[in-house]
Amino acid sequence: MMHQVFINISESLSEQASVMYQAINFEQILVTALITMDQKLNQGLEFRYFLDSEDDWHKPKTLSLYITDAIEARELNLEARAKDYATNVLSYPTQLPAFLLQELPEIDLGELVFCHEVVVKEAEEQNKTFDAHLTHLVVHGILHLLGFDHEISDQDADAMESYEIEILAKLGINNPYLA
């Protein structure tokens, strides 16, 4: 099964910023997250955005990433969530109906939009490497694309956090929630 990640970097970012994203193995992050969550699916966990798509879950998945600056990230956050600031990651799930997924050769999970300046700033503030923090945000975003939402309840937040910790451990990254 071949999963693919497509990356688009805003022209507003410097070449130096663009290079920072080339070192990340986004396919490995996606595959690790999907394998882990597939195990959860087999144990009865449901993916909110793929409730009627169990038969199609075996198909290859695609993920789109867009890296932008604080100006555009702020505009997108305002448009999508009515919040007037640049955030680290925004998720735009595909949410195609099951009858359409049946016809497609692969499942497009959706798009994650990252604000470069916010990711860099947060990594520095949290004493994390850029790569580790970005990997955490990619995993976090993938879970959102599957339908998980930490803003619904404390229980959902705890579950999502535990999935993140488990996936990140498999990628060799320590629990990001520990100080």
C-alpha cells in the first residue's frame, strides 16, 4: 500500500525556511500514524469522518501539507475558525461521502496548513527541536483529519493526546506533553 504526502510551500517563505521541511520524512509520519490508528480501528475505535468507509479503509491514503507565513495563516484561521491570530496548524478534512470513497482508488485525508513562524516559535519556547515539534503537529493534524477533536470534551482530548503520544513514541519522539 503506497501512501503519499504532497507538500506545497508558500512563495512568501524564504528558501531557508523551505529547506527545513525537506528534511522531514512526512511519509513515515503518515504511515506510522495510519498503522497505529488502523490497529485502533480493528479494536472498535471509530473515525468520525470515515464511519461508513470501513470497506475502503484498506486503500492508499493521500495527505496534503501547505506551509505558509503568519499573515496567510492568520487570514485562514479567521476564515475557518473566526479566530484572529496565526495558529500552528489548521486541518481541512476531505469528508467525502462513503459512496464517493468507494469509487476512488485512494482516500484523500485532507490538507494540513502549518504556519512556519508559529511552529518555529513554539519549538523554541517549548525547548523542542523543530523536527520533533513539527512531527507532533503533523500527527495531531492527521488525527483531526480522521475526525478526532480535543475541543469537544476532556475525554476526547485525553484520548487524542494518548494516540499522539503512542504514535510519536513509535517515531522515536518523547511525550510532547511532559515538561
